[in-house]
Amino acid sequence: MKRFNWQNIRLLLILFVMVFLFSFSSHRNEERVIKSITVSFFGGDENLFITHEMVNNLLKQNLGGTLTIKKEEVDLKSLETALNNHKMIEKCEIFSTIDGSLNTNIKQKTPIVRYISGDTMCYLDNKGVNIPLSENFSARVPIVMGTYDDKDADNYVLLFNEIYKDDFLKKNITGIKILPSGSVILTNRNYDYKIIFGKPVYVEKKLKNYKAFFYHAIKDTLIKNYKEVNVMFTEQVVCKK
């Protein structure tokens, strides 16, 4: 007569208990409902174009108009897609916790200029994509006035980016006017002269020349008498009083 292998029986019992506990836990987890929503922003809660309440409303709309919903019925991927399609949101991450909290991390789009052309008023990001103006916050960025052709968009966006990325230019340049010819005139914060930039070509070189001029001219009181600073010619800066 064969003896029972108690060790195998114990292993089977342990396996059965583990499967039972897992199934029980999974069932309870599926029955849990979303109890709360936590919204956080990369970089903190300052300078928000889109508020916590606006994000909550977006989530509620995409959850069928209610926040009381079972966890198993929440499609996190579709929620992320819906929020990522918002014109003020660059990226979002959404996940739920065991206790029924829906956590949403938001990264806003970053405006680099404010664009005014005809009836169009918006911000532009570093790719030249429109960002709506916000009632909650106004970014201190250069104002672009005028219109440029789509075929030349990359050159103008490069100019906007170079100004935004440079600490000095970001503080110094307040306006960018695009003439019908496509040439650009820049205005600065502290002085009345116009910066004749020309077409947005050799952008880095022209801006470098302007910075060199400014650091040199600021030592001379005559800078207050200049009416124009022309950087169209990449080899020199021409000033007009």
C-alpha cells in the first residue's frame, strides 16, 4: 500500500490557498470604485494655464459624466489620449491606486511667443503649434505681430526659439514684427531703438552680433541716441542715430 506524499499535498493546499486569495483580491479590486482624483503638475502649481478644476472636468466628461465608476471600467489609455489632445497639455500620465484614487500628472505646453495676426491671438510653442490664450495666466514672452507663410515657418520658429532659449535675449527682446516683405524688426525692453533683423536667415549669427553690440554699447551713453541697430549684415552691425 502506497503512503500519501504529505509534502505534495501541502504544496497543493498552499497553491490552492494562493489562487483563492488572488482571485478574492482581484474580485474585490474590480469592485472598487474611484473615490478621488488627484491632479498634479510637473513644475508645481504656479503659472498654470489649465487649472485642477479644468482637468477634473475633462476627466469627468471622458468618464461618462460621473466620477463614481468602478476601477475596472476605467480605460486609462483613452483618458490619457483625451487629455493629451488638449491644446494646453503637452503630456499626461494617469494611473489608479489600490485605494481607489485616480492620479493624473500633467505637463503643460510651454509658450515661447504670443502671436497676433489679424483676428488670431494665441501663443506658439517651440514647434510653432498654437496654444490658446488662458484666462488663468499670461506668459511674459515676446509679442509677434504680422503674418508669415507656412513654407517659411521653420525659419521664424527658429528665431523665436533662439530668443527664448537665451537668458539675455529672453529678457531683452519684447517684440517681433514681421513685415509684408518677410523681414523682421525686433524691439527691446530698455531702449527706443529698433533692431533691423531682416529675413530670418543666419539667425544665430545675427543674434550673436546683436548681443556683442549691446554688451559693448551699454558702456557708452550714446546707446540712448540710437534709433536703429541694423544686424542684417552678418559681418557688421550698423547703427543710426
